[in-house]
Amino acid sequence: MTQTPFDHFRKELNGRPGQPIVLGVCVALAKRLNLEPWVTRTAAIILALMFSFLTLVAYVVLGYLMEETNRRTSGFFSGLWMTVKEKCCSGRRTGRHEGRGQYY
């Protein structure tokens, strides 16, 4: 049987079983609505193209509110915060470089 471009698109957006692409919001929403994950992911992509900021906010809020994705979302953002904090504050810990008066 020949695979159509639509079949390939659907397969790619469905992802691997149990493996979320980002936070798992689209998969959790698809399960709650009895849809295939590619449907909710396609809707999220279209919404993101039209309303980028609002879609991102809705995605993160749903990530925190939905029981299935809460732990993953919290872990993602706490890890992200720790990385940003390390990168931003690493220059302050080392102090001034001798003779140049600059922070490194």
C-alpha cells in the first residue's frame, strides 16, 4: 500500500506512543477529546501561526492545569529557570578580573 503525503504528515504529528513532543498537552487533550494527537497538534500549530503569544500562554497554562502534564511542565520550567539563573549569575560569582575592572 502506498503512503500518501497526508499519511506521512499524520504519522509524524502523532509521534511515538507515550512520547510527548514538548509538554504533552496536545496528546493529553487528544485523549480527553477522543481524537488522534495529530488533530490537536495541527490545531495548535495553526493557532500558533495566527495567535503566537496567546497560544503559547494557553499551552503553558494547560500544561500546568492538566493532571497528565503538570509534573512534566513543572519539571521543564524549573530546569529552564535553573539554567537561566546559572548563565545570568555566573559572572557575578567570579568577581572582577584583576587589573581590568570588568566582570567575567
